[in-house]
Amino acid sequence: MEITDKHIEQFLAAAHQTGERRLTRCSSGNLSWRIGEFALISATGSWLPELQAGQISICRVATGEITNGIHPSMESGFHLQILQNRSIALSKYLCHDDCLHEKETR
């Protein structure tokens, strides 16, 4: 499956909601979302409430290979392990959200 602009927009919206809902403080917390064999992961040092498209790393779930040159969160290994079995992870506050996955598969 190819990563599209719509995927990026949905990921950014989810990241920004963490700030609106006060789920993170400062740069704490990272977000990841599995899309097929790839994962979107917030970049190291990024702040979810202010995340921009240039701060989203695209990695292969199986190997961790970075495919777009943007370094993921330092916890990316943790995220990738979870994403081998789940569609989304938010660390510091870990969740599994079928809503994004269901929207994608409809």
C-alpha cells in the first residue's frame, strides 16, 4: 500500500488532537500508525500538537528501514514491535485505535 497525502493529513490531525485533548506535555509522546507494510512515526524531537508533514518518518514495519530520510522517534523500535500486531500506537499514552484503521479499509 502506498502512503498518500490523505494518510499524512489523518496522521497530522491525530497528532494535533493530542494537544487539544492535553494528552502530552512539551515534546513528550510519540505517535505511529501502520499502513500496510509501512509505518508513519513522529520524528525525533517533534511535538505532536505542532507536528508538520516534514516531521513524519516513513519506515518499513518489518525492518525499521527509513524510506523518506526523516529520523523517527527514539522509541521507534518499540513502536515497530507493537505495529507488527496493531495499527496504531501512541507512546507515553499507549492506545490501539481501530477507528483510523476502519476508515482506511472501507
